[in-house]
Amino acid sequence: MNNSEKILINQLLKGQEYLISECLYKRGYEFVKSILENETLVKEEYKDLRTSTIWNSSKNEIEIKLNLTFWNDDRYKHLLKPTIFSINSLQIKNNILLLEKYCISPFITINCLRKNTYDLEQLIEFLIEKEIELIVDDKKGGKKLTPILSASNKVLKEKYGIDIKNIRQRGRVA
């Protein structure tokens, strides 16, 4: 990127310096301008999505994620966070549909969405087989998704003694 384009981008971001990141300057001026003027992102209700993580996604991927029909459902609005831009849109869709199949979708977490869909299904089936609750009590007296389904593979192994590789190899789900 040349200096003049960098200057134009900086002018666009005047007053929004929190959006500046290393990835930003890998994008062109027109790309940055189009994201800043995106009809969804300019709405006040979506202002929290305007963070520097957005530059990690392509324009098409941003549009796809912003237009997922799940966001029209109050059960999923809590997932609309800046980190959503670091998760593949197909994976978001598949994981929500998977958790709907098990009637636990209202409890989805961002970390759960990050999981490979096949691994997530294998893990759910493993927990059901071991009679481990998928929904547990939270500290506030409500309900939440078991932390096992949101845990990284490393935490699964170290904290819960669950090796996702072994579960994957057993292939519980057709």
C-alpha cells in the first residue's frame, strides 16, 4: 500500500482510531470505505461489531455473516460480537443448526461456534452416552451450556480428561 492510500484510510478513520490494526493497512482504501459505509454496520445496534477484527474478513464474508437469518432470532443475538468475524460463516450456520437438533441452541457460546461441526457433534454424542448434562446451572440461578462444549481441545483433555481425537476416531455419528 502506498503512503497516499494510507493517509486516505487514516482520514476515513478520524475519530475511530480504535479500528486501526496491522490488517487494516493490508486492505485498500475502497475496501475500508465500503466496510465503514456498510448499511448494517452503520446502524447503532451494530456499533459493537465495529472493531479492528473486522479487517480479517473479506467483504463478501462480512456481508454473509451480517445477513445470517439467525440474527433475527433473539436466542442468537448474544452471538453478534466482533469475534464472529473470525469464525467461518458456514461453521456458524452448521453449529447453530446442530445445536438446534439437540434443543440446546439458546445456550450457544462464541467458543462453541468455533468448534469444528463434526467434532462438536461427536462430543455431544459422547456426553450423552456418558450421561453428562448438556445444560447446567449457572452461578446466577439460570441455565447455561456445559463448559465442556465450549472448551478448547487442550482444556478438554487437561481439565475434563476428554481426548477429542479419540472420540473423532471412534466416529459415533453417521
